Amino acid sequence: MNKIVCAFCCCMLALGSALAVEITGTVPVNVTADTAAVAKDKAFNSARREVIARELRNYANPEQLNAALAGSSNDELMNIISSSSLDGERVSDTTYTANISFVIDGDAAKTWMEKYSVQNWLPSLTSGAVIVPENSVIAVATLYNPLSDWAALNAVMRSVELDITTNNIIGSRVSFVVSDSGVAKLSGALRANGWRVIRDADGIKISR
């Protein structure tokens, strides 16, 4: 029980309060179709995809994000939009023109990306505590350049053939569990590759 409580406190102190984010993007559209209603529907679907692709690439692996978008229906993507608004709307018999703004719900977007195995760094209110198994410690890595730092961190782990479990990615911090037997090996490899490693009673803190 004490191990679980310690792990919970460690996770909360190291990672801070994770707040879900709302991400806003605006797209100008000018679409012509058989009717204005069809043009408006096409405009919204296209703009929604553009905003999601443009805004979430700052928080996710771009190639995986694009693949997830390609595999998602318009209805599925609607579920990660919390609200939309219009500016400069103009409608003719066959044309729809407007500036469409969408607000992306961070928690919904994170759930969607995890469904499609998109590596991401979106904060989430629903991320839980890390439960540390026996004979293991929690490691918390701060990623100042999320994509490149995460790739470099994984390269170090592969080089020492460590079996780790990633628990949470919240904002710029990643937490994972390392077996006691692998701590020295991981710490040495990280330091050799320019990482700063601090071991204390709570676990391991890793940063560039």
C-alpha cells in the first residue's frame, strides 16, 4: 500500500497538475457544390480536418497523425471538436464561404490519438497515477523538444535492451517504470548520451 501511495505522490509532484487543453484553429473556406447545403457540409468537413491536422501536429507524431486522419470518418472527427464558430459567412445557391473556427477538446483528441496509436504529448485530466510494481522504480523524463527528445530517449533504451513500461505522457513529461536491475544500466547509458539523471527516494528524474 505504501508503495502505491508513494508512486501516486511521486507522479503528482513530478508531473504537476495536468490540465486538459483546448486548441483553437481557424480556416477560410470557399466551396462550390450542387447546392449551398452540400457546399457547407463539404466546407465544414474539410476545414475540420485541416484544423485537426495543423493544430495537433504540435503535440503528436505528424506521420502517425496523418494516418489516423486518413482512417477516421467525418463523424468520428466531429467527436473531438467541442465547439465551432463562423465569421464572414456568405451563401449563394451553390457556394458557401466563411471563416470557420473550431475548438479541439484536448481529452477527446488524446483518446482519439491513442485509439489510432498516435504518439502524442497532449496533457490530459484523465491521466491516472503510476502504479509501480515490486522491484521497480518510476522514471520521469522531461522532454524540452518532445519529438526529437522522445526519439533519442527511446534510442538509448533500445541500445541497452531495457524492458520498460510507459505509463503517462502529460505535456512535456513522460513517466515510465524501470526494473531495479535496469536502473544502473539505463542511467549510465543516458549520461553517456548527454542526459542528466538524478536518482532520489522517489525514483529517477531525467532531463537534457
